[in-house]
Amino acid sequence: MLQRKVILAIADGVGDRPHPLLNHETPLEFAKTPHLDKLALMGISGMMDLIGSGIPVGTDMGHMILFGYQPHHYPGRGPIEALGIGMEVQEGDVVLRCNFATVDDNGIVVDRRAGRIRQGTDEIADAINGLELQGVKVYVKPATEHRAVLILRGAGLSENISDSDPKAPNDGCPYQEVQPLDDSEESKRTASILNNLLSKFHAILSDHPVNAKRVEQGKLPANFLLTRGAGKLARLEPVTDELNIKGSCIAGESTVLGVARLAGFKAITDSSMTGNIDTNIELKAKLAIEEIAHSDMVLVHFKAPDLKGHDNEPLEKAKAIEQFDKMVGLIAQGLPDNTYLALAADHSTPCEVGEHTGDPVPVLIYGPSVRRDRNWRYNEIDCAYGGLGHLTGNEFVRTLYGLMGRVKKLGN
Amino acid sequence: MLQRKVILAIADGVGDRPHPLLNHETPLEFAKTPHLDKLALMGISGMMDLIGSGIPVGTDMGHMILFGYQPHHYPGRGPIEALGIGMEVQEGDVVLRCNFATVDDNGIVVDRRAGRIRQGTDEIADAINGLELQGVKVYVKPATEHRAVLILRGAGLSENISDSDPKAPNDGCPYQEVQPLDDSEESKRTASILNNLLSKFHAILSDHPVNAKRVEQGKLPANFLLTRGAGKLARLEPVTDELNIKGSCIAGESTVLGVARLAGFKAITDSSMTGNIDTNIELKAKLAIEEIAHSDMVLVHFKAPDLKGHDNEPLEKAKAIEQFDKMVGLIAQGLPDNTYLALAADHSTPCEVGEHTGDPVPVLIYGPSVRRDRNWRYNEIDCAYGGLGHLTGNEFVRTLYGLMGRVKKLGN
């Protein structure tokens, strides 16, 4: 079988709706995108529902699909975050997303983000990392700013427990006691151990030198760990093993890197990949070309369109798209002959909504011997007339795997 | 999440095929439909298979789908008819559609419709309503003309029984003994009780004053109840609860009103809604605008195209479509800014066939920030080039729910 390679460039949340500030065009229509449109001219395009018509998906779920998984493989946000920041997750681990927070003597949450603490979280995490209670060992690792991930490792733990985080906008409410969410002994035990651990954490962190210094400086101390989104990692076969390929993912965002690790892809990042409009597109394009030399599939993620959609800034979203266009142009320039360049998005984030929606997103495949269609523009209106038609996320990635020569024949 | 509303106008059976009497155009192409075409110009369109390619559906099933259910939720025609005429259906009830019929002394069905009896059915029904036999209580309510609904209420009943109705065109055949359709005790008992009840009904009705008078006048007596389509109501969550919306349905036809009640929609009707071409389109449009003010979704049903398709009257069908066009124009005139106006049909009823077929039907969505496509005509040919592509009934309604902001995000 002829085997080829794919570079898939993902514009996070790029799908949108016509907007009055853009002459009633979508940001993709409005933006100057010569490189995307050239690929549309030379390639084949279509419209994709990540899961199904009208169903909004999160960035994690959208990338699960784009990395080749089915919706029911979704392991919950905790495990994805842990993988994203490079923690090792073992089978049976209960993984929780956390905030370092400020709690007063009566258990009232003064600030869910401990004054958006940026420095000292490594030391604070060190003070509780490795604690053990009733056979359960604790692993804590900070993520960006006030965020962290907590892993409980031990026999007979359950992820079916409630959050201690009272959730925004509930500053001024007490933190919640963790409750079992079913009648199993495992859930009861896990909730009880976690409640004891949270008290211990509070005692240790209240006396921590980093916090003593913060209080001296008039800052809020990071003296509590608010937990949410407990999950376990299902035993998933890495997509790379299933397809017998090597994969790489280039991204600034830890969620995307987490899904990439889950799927068996090499996760590549750099501090200049900011996850915003000022991200280092030259480096991303350069790495994509370097990686495809020894990989079969490279995913390059570009976050900014999603942020501008959430912020309802259509002109800024169009600018972000123009940066994405430049990045794709650089990749196209260095694209090897045996490699497809594909475009997709993980979901729509229409400016007028400010949230992910279930509107379909445009997709495109350019490369060797592709069946060119009649469409020559990459956007939500024109790609609806593309030769790929309307397809689901799984259908789209399977189309790519098929072009790569990696899908097993059924029958003989 | 941004939440919006939808008015969905349904032209029953509007889908058709090119017809020689219409210059080989379909009735939708042939009819003058300025309002439908304006919505096509300003909106996005597509083609819909209610369930799947080539599969014809009944009006009840088609509406089940349009109200948001899956095909396997279909409870049988009996329960839908019962809800349609405002009967209360309880869990465990076996519900049957019936005809008041004329049977001679040998059990031969002389007329399945008792001379299309129109008056006196309330009194006749009263004579058998409330009867009890072996712990089973009988509820009978007349519908239009010779039609009625029979409910058997009691413990341990089964809907898996055959029809006593020999079906058209079998006048002159004996009525059928009801048989259990499986080996369960429940089915055997239900069949036996119903056979006994039918004999009792016959005895009571034969002596009824309404029938005595009919015989005097040379009319056929309504002395028997032919039963068919036994069903039980599955415990279905109302769509309105699932989506957390308020819904209203405006229709003249009891089947549609029954499905509406099942789905948790307020069922609105009026005697001037005739279910034919002379229906009160001004009232329907006025009510649609009034209802959407305090509802999230309003379905407006228009029956006439289906009737003209069944009757193989393509010119009349085109006229019916022009009435539908006027109704839609009136709704569009009063449409609030936050509301989509969508068009659909429950199935095709091609004139040349005179029956429901599995030909797909055109659909359309017009409204705030919709992704306008290149199509400007609402019919079976042009909508195949619309931006929605080809989709199933469930995909279409989920698209609407997505635009309404009522579909839960999967992932984070």
C-alpha cells in the first residue's frame, strides 16, 4: 500500500457566523487568507460536525476526535490536564483539576484563585507532594498561574466524587465537603480520604514560608486546594499504535498536549508558543516541517481564533486568522511531496455567542493526487459546496488515515 | 450561552416529484412562493430524510422526529390518537384506534364506517364508556366522524394483540377475532377480554336509541367497534423538559396535536383550522407570533399539501402550497429579532404515488446571523444545493436546538 504523511493544522474555534462588524461576513470570509484559499483552490474541502449536528464540544473533546478517538473514549478533564502538564498517570489513579485558593479560618473561600498567584506554586506544591494517607499517595503539580493537578494513587479509589470547589462566582461561600456520588465503598472511602487530605494541605500551606511572605506583602495566601472534575484514565490504545504510525503535536496549550500524549503523539512545545495571537508561528511551521521528516502525522495547533471568539472580538479574530494563514503558508512552502496538508478546527466559537457552539467547521485536504473540487475559498460558506460534503470528525480523520494508506481493508 | 427561539412551519407531505401537468416541475417549483423563496435567499437550506434514505414515514412518525424524538420512541398510533383528542393515557394502558362500524347478525362487516356516521357518536360512546370486565376498565371517546379511541385500563395488559378490523377494502368479510401475537399470559388475557368486550359492545349498541333512529331513517347503525393499532405509551421524557424549553404547537389535525402533547408542547387548535386548503392561515400566523412571545419553540402545521398529494391533484397541491407561502409570509412579517423561522415537512406525498414516500424533503433555516448559502428557492431541486447539505430529521432538529443554544457541550 502506498503510504503517505499528513500535517494537520488546527485553528481552534475558528468557525463563526456572519457578523455586522465584518460586513455580515464571517471572520474567515473577512480575513485576507491567500494561503488558505490557495489550498482550497488546489485541494478538496467540506464541512465537519465534530460529533453531530448542533452538538457543541470542548477543546479537549474536539481534539480527542481530531486525534482519532470516539466521543465515548473521553476520560474527563482531570486526566487530560495531568497529561498536558507532563504528569505520569497510571491505571487506577484518580486525577483532579485544582485551584490554589485562599480560605479563611471559617472555611469561607475568600478567593478561588489565591490572588491569581503566579510565583511560588512549585514550592507550595512541593510541601504537599508525596504525602500519604491510608495507603493513598498524593502527587501535586502546578500548571499555569493558580492552577494545578492532583493525583491520588492507591488501590480501590473511585472518581465518582463531588467537587470541593464551590465554583465561580461563589467567592464568599464555604468550600464544599467532598461527597461520594454513588453508594460504593470505593467512592465513600475516596471522598473521606480526600476530605482529610484537604484539611492536612490547609494546615501545611497556612504555615508555608511562601504564604507568610505573601501575607507580609499584602497578598492573599495560597492556603487551600479546591478540587473538581475527578476522572480516571481509561485504558486506551494509543492511536499511533493502532495505526502503526509515528506522530508529533506542536502546541502551546496544555490541554492539546495532554490529548496528544494520550494518543501516543510526541508533545512539542516552547515558551514562545503563547497560546495567543503573538505565538511563534515561524517556529511552529519550522518544527512541523522538521517533525514530518521522521513522523507520519504532525498536528499543529493555533489557539488565538478561539480566544477572540470567546471575547466577541470579530476584527481581532480575523487578525488571528491572518496569522494562522501565514503559518499555514510557511508550512505549505516546506511541504514534502509525499505529504498532505489538511485544515480543520475543533469547534466553532462564534463571536456573537462567546461560547463553543455546534455549528459545523470548514475542513480541507491539499496534497498529492487529491481530488480537486470546485471550491477555492476556505470558510464556512464556500466549504459547504466542497467535494468532501458534510462529514463527522471521525469520518474526516478516517479520510486522512485512508489517504495515508493506514486503514485496513475489510473483506478481500 | 446565547439563547434564541424557533418557529418551525411544517407543510405536511409537501415533498413531491416533477409532474407532467406542471410542466414537469414539482408542485413546490410550480407554485408561486415569493415568501418561501425570500427565506431561501436570506437563509440556509438543505434536504432532509426524516429517518433515512428511501424510508417512508407516517404523519405521526414524521412529527415524532420533528418534535425531537428518535424512531424507536414511536409508541404506536393508538396512544398518539388518544392524546390528540385529549384523552388521558396512563402507564400500562392499552390504547386502540377504532371505527364505529356496521356488522350484521353473522358478524359480516357491512360498512367499516357505519355510513360515515357524523352525529350521535358521543351518545353511543357513553353507552359503553366505563364498562368493566375482569378488572379491566373501558374508556371510549369519539374522534372525527366514525373514528374513536378505546383505552383498556387494568393490571397486566399487553398491546401485543391483533386487530379486529379486517381493514379496507374488506367490507363483506367477517370481523376478525382478536388474537394474542405472542405466547405471554398477558397477551392471551388481553385478547380474550377484548373479544368479550366487543361482543358486549355489540349487544349494547344494537339496542341503542341512536341506532334505532338511524335504522328508521334508512341509515346504517353504528353497532360495532372495529379495533386496530394497539399500543402502549412508553415512558418518554417530554422534549420540553429535556431541553428546558417551553413549546407550543398550532394545528388542526389531532395526530399532530397528540404528538405535540406527548412532547410536552402546548396544543393549540381552533375549529377554523380545518386541516384542508381553507384552513385559517391568518389565525395560525397570528397565534404563532403570539405564542413565541412566551415560548421558546412554536410548531405550525399545515395539512393541505398532503391531502392533495394523496388525491393526485398536482394543481391543487400547488394552490395549497401558495396558501402555505402566504401563512409563512405573515409569520415572517411578525418574526421577532431573536427568533429563527424554519421550514420542513414530515414526509413526501408525491401526487403520482398518492402515498407517503421516502423521497427527501427540503428544509430551510432563516434568522439571526444564519450562515447564508447560495440557494434562493425553496423546493426539492434547489435545496439539494443548500449549505445544510443532506441531513436526517434528527440532525435537522438538533441543528435547530443548537442554534437555540439548548444542546449541552460534550467535554470541557
